[in-house]
Amino acid sequence: MSSDSQKFADPRWTSQVTDEMMEAIKAKAVDGKVTCPVLRKFAEDTGVAYKVAGAAADMAGVRVHNCDLGCF
């Protein structure tokens, strides 16, 4: 996959993403990135699946890093 390729956005998850989620994730990001533990906690605190939180980060243009579990 080249760096020019768009990441596939699964409609099962993207359809559940809200503008508020994307803004909250952007607010947690530092230099356009958020750590995996921060995004997992966001998902747990808001009651959404990890895949939904990951889709929200993707849609917000926020990259997930330091991911140990491969959830995102």
C-alpha cells in the first residue's frame, strides 16, 4: 500500500461517528497524534466500540501511535 492510498473506511464504523467524537479526539491529540491507551479510554468512557473510536480518529485526521493491541 503506498503512502498516497486512502485508508479503507468501513461504513459499519464510520456511520456511528459523530462530529462531537471527532472534535473530542482532535482535542486529545498532540501534533495530530493520539496514543492507543488514550483512544481506548475515550472509547470506554463514551461507550463506543474501539473500531468506532478508530474510525473517528481516522475521519478527524488524527493518527494513532504506540498501539500494542492492534485495536485501531
